[in-house]
Amino acid sequence: MSQVIIKDDEVDIVIGALQSDLTSFMEEWRPFFSRFHLIIVQDPDLKGDLKIPEGFNLNLYTKSDIDRVVGPVSNSISFSGYSCRHFGYLMSRKKYIITVDDDCTPARDTNNKITDAVSQHIINLTTPATPFFFNTLYDPYVDGSDFVRGYPFSLRTGVECGLSCGLWLNLADLDAPTQALKPELRNSRYVDMVLTVPARTMLPVSGINIGFNSELVGPALMPAFRLAKEGKLRWETVEDIWSGMCVKVVCDHLKIGVKSGVPYVWRQERGNAVESLKKEWEGVKLMEDVVPFFQGLRLSEGAVTAEDCVGEIASKVKEVLGGNDPMFARAAETMVEWIKLWKRVRAAE
Amino acid sequence: MAAAPPPLKDELDIVIPTIRNLDFLEMWRPFFEQYHLIIVQDGDPSKTISVPQGFDYELYNRNDINRILGPKASCISFKDSACRCFGYMVSKKKYIFTIDDDCFVAKDPTGKQINALEQHIKNLLCPSTPLFFNTLYDPFREGADFVRGYPFSLREGVPTAVSHGLWMNIPDYDAPTQLVKPRERNTRYVDAVLTIPKGTLFPMCGMNLAFDRDLIGPAMYFGLMGDGQPIGRYDDMWAGWCIKVICDHLGLGVKTGLPYIWHSKASNPFVNLKKEYKGIFWQEEIIPFFQSATLSKESTTVQKCYVELSKQVKETLGKVDPYFVKLADAMETWIQAWDDLNPAKAN
């Protein structure tokens, strides 16, 4: 259908560095990253200098930058581990942000052709989403596809896409109990499509491979809800899941779409599921309790920006969940601090 | 080596509406021959439809439908494939697979022939997950599972009522799209089965469809289409919207995706446009109606849900066009006919 023209200067690629040597990671992605500006944020807990190959247009941020920009607030907002990338979102001034975990490389499709995850995220973000009615041929805007018989015509213009959730070949984003139970399970199924996740349907948003429209939803991707021992392994993380539910509520309220499907990345082995299983995560049980809360969450008509929405979600979290566990009250506070920080950093321009 | 008997061999009927011939069954023989067929012959009942040798079947033409249902036969469409729902009503099996007579065996990307029936059965026999979206699609498929962040309390899933398959080659487009893109063919094999989330409607195509009669059968009425009716090509759509509202209400799942069949015939888009024309406008009122339809908690069976829905159709959509008043009455007639032919089993 329509041709998507990607303006390179509208995109930032944000990488959270949890390992020091980024050489092989950057080399694998070079064909797809090199056109764009990169923001690399070093995990503040990672000591020493990062090793980054030459030839990229990038800004590097470390602990000292985080401390300088965020100031004393960094007591309530933690940027450690996977959360370091949120500092990159904060510093970015671009419309579209793409982010990939540093243990992922480009994937190959069923014809063994290398896929360009960056371009695919941008295509997802720059073509309409269709959250109000399900199209059985999935994305109607891709070449060779369309809306099927019975799809209401008034809904065929679609809405803007705020978030593009990609997938993973090899080591899929399974939780530790699942991976520990099925240690041999690897995802080898390349499903060649992207679809819009319907309005009012919740999903687990994995932070491993996503793209988003920062102008529309940027403030809603935040490091607000963290487990006490939230670690450097995805098996021990819930921050992206919490943030993802907030983003979906924001998108549903603002009538923006969330897509899921291609692009895939190839995710390498790291860590041991059984080891992760041994750790205590009081937060994982807590997440079970929040699902009904998010599913029923409705925001006021006055909330017209992502910042407004996050503010409302934060007060409802405090009001409804705050009494259940102090972690929720803390999450609500962190969300409020985050929005203040987001606005402050932007106003300082 | 003795082969295992085909799955659900005595629990599933294949319902095929036809007006011309059943030559297409030859290609399906390896996959269908062991199953019982219900042929619903539309159009001129004096014409003989020949069924290829070796198939076990029952065949109903219009005379049979009139004889069996008497005055209630008015709810079964004439000169439209919507008449197939008579086959659902008259079946005595738990599962139905329905397929159009211009649908052939498709091949997967490795070149292997796809046993569509087998995939539908797999879809129906494992749970659906309508309450939370799994980004790796059907978690019960081999090689897949629930992803991190998927609530543990929702991993049991719910029973699957409907399995909606797709089509390679001629896609199921409406007339305007067909007219604008006459050459477009579906060549993309999407290797996924997924549950359509609760609260979300979809366009259900009857070309390649399977369902659990016990769970949802009475709601699979394909409406009043064809001869003497102001609309056509909305039979399966109508059923799809009704079943989705009812499945959402009763906690049942609807899946879509695999299996693919090969759809060989593109119907005439000008003829289609005449049939669909009113539907294109009415759809704009029908969709909000279904999106906001709620059923009372007293509606605990499919029949009760359906009758309640028919009353809402009459009251709300009846204002859009008198056709919907007729349709609402036909919905009630259908339920009466269904209950006549399918008396409740003694406990």
C-alpha cells in the first residue's frame, strides 16, 4: 500500500549496556544501526569503561551523567540494570525510539534472510493501528494484505501507533519457571506478521525488543515498579511488564494503537533459569494482583496527554493498591517523580 | 504399521453447502474420507448432486428442509450458502467442520499438504486464552508457551468453542476491495493460531470454520440471506458477531489463524456488490450494537443468550431497517427448531 519513508533524523536507538564489551553486539547490528543516532547508557552498577567500536554516531551516558541530570531524585528512581535505558529515553529528543537488549542480534526469517528490526519497528510505528476491530488477515496495510469482508469501513483509517512490540527467536522471553521446566525449549517459529493488540486487551510488554513514538507515549515507559532484588537478568525483571500495562492503558485511553509481532531478534543464552528460580520474588506474586486493577482502569476525559494519564494512573495505584503492599505506594511515588523529571528535562531546553 | 484412527472420527460432522457439484472432495479424500459428511444442497432440489464414491454422507435439499422443519423452515435461507446452518442443526455430533466447495488443500511453506481438519481439531481440543494477550500466540502449540508477565492465574485458559481458519490465494475480501484489487492474492503463510481477545469483535468467515456444537451450536445461525432478502454475504459475519458476544459472556474462546485452505474461486465482484451493498451501510450500525451488547446473568445457556440477543436486535436494529425485525424473529424460530431437533439430553 503506502510507502513508508523513514527520516533518519527522527529516530534514536537507545541501548542499555549491561555488559562492558559491546563490540560484537554493535558489529552485528552495524548494517541496521549505522544510519541512525544512538544513545548508549551504561548500567550505573557496571564499573569501568565500555568498549564500543568506531563509526557510529552516538552519545554515551554513564552514572555521572545520570547523577548530574537527575540529581537527588535518583534516590527514588533507580536506573540500575535494564532500567538504565530509561535515562536514554529521557535524554532523547527524537520522535521514534527503538531499543534492543544488548544480548540480542539480528534474526533471520524463514528464507534465512537477515531481517532489519529497526526498519520494521519504524514501519509499525508509522503505519496505522486498528485496535477497534480485529482483522483476520492481521496488518491490513502491509503489501499483499487488506481489510477482510465484514470489516467496518469507518474503522479502516485506523489510529496512530504508539508502541511496537517485537518478538524473539531462540531464547524467547519466557519466565523462569517456564524455562526451568522446559530447558530445551527454544523459539524457532518465525510468524510473519504484525497485528494490533485490540483496545482494552492487556498484554505482557517485554522490554527486550521494542519501538515507540516518544511524542505520544514516551513518558509512560518508566522504571517505576521494581522488585527488591531486580537484577540483570530478564527472568528477574518486572519493570517492563508494569510499564507495559501502563502504556496499554494510556494508549487505549488516548485511542492510540499497540502492535505486536515482527520484527524478531535473535536472543542469546545468558543466565540460568533454575538459578533465577531460586531467588525470592515477592513482586511476581504481587503482579498477579494488579492484573484486575489494570484491566478495569479507566481514566478521566481530562487526561489528554501521556503525562496526564500517567499522573492519574499513579494516584489510582496509590489509592487502590497502595494499601495492599508498600511496593505499590513506592511505585506510585516513582511514577510521579518520573513525570516531574521528564517535564523538567524537557523544559530545560 | 497400524495407523491411529483419525481424531474425533465419530464425534465430528463435515457440513458442506453446495449448488453445483462436490468434485473438490477428491482432493480432500485422504483427510475427509473417514468422517461423516452432511451435504446441504441449495437451489433447485430436483437437481441431483453427485457425491464421489466412498464417502459416508447424508444429503438434504430444500424439500427435505421444508419437510423436516415445516413452517420453521422459513428461518433457513434459500439460494445462499447460509443454508449450511441447517446442517449444524440436524447433526448429532459434538463438533462441526464446515468448508466451501471451492476450497482445496493448501500447502505449507515446506510444500507439505495441510490437513486442515486435523489442525481445527487441535485448535478445538486445547484451551483458548481470551483474557490476556500472549505475544507468542497460542501457548498450547508445540514449541510455544506463555511469555514472561503472563498472569499465572490465567494460564489454564477457557474451553475453545470456535476455530476460524484462513485462506491462501483468493482472500476473503468484500466487493469494493475486490473491485479495486482484482489481482491481489494471499501468498503469506502466517504460522500462528491465536485467541481473539474478550471484548473484541471480528469478521468470521464461514469458508473454513470449525466449532463445538455443544458449546456454541445454537448461536451459529447464519441468518436470512439470498432469495427474497435485501442482503447477502453477511451470513457468516452475522453469526460471528453473535457467537463472539455469547462466547465472551459464557467464558468461551474463539481462535483464528491456522489452518489455511486454498481458496480457488473469486466470485463476481459486481454480483457481490449488489448483495453486500446494504450491509456496508448497516454494518456501521450493527457493529456498535454488538460492541455494546450485554447479556444478563440469567442467560446461562447458549439458547437463552441467543434469544436475549434476538430481542435486543429487534428493539435496537429494528429501527435501522424492518429487515432486522424479520431477522430477530427468524433467530427465535431457529432456536425453537434447534431445540425441537436437539431435545435436551436427560442427565
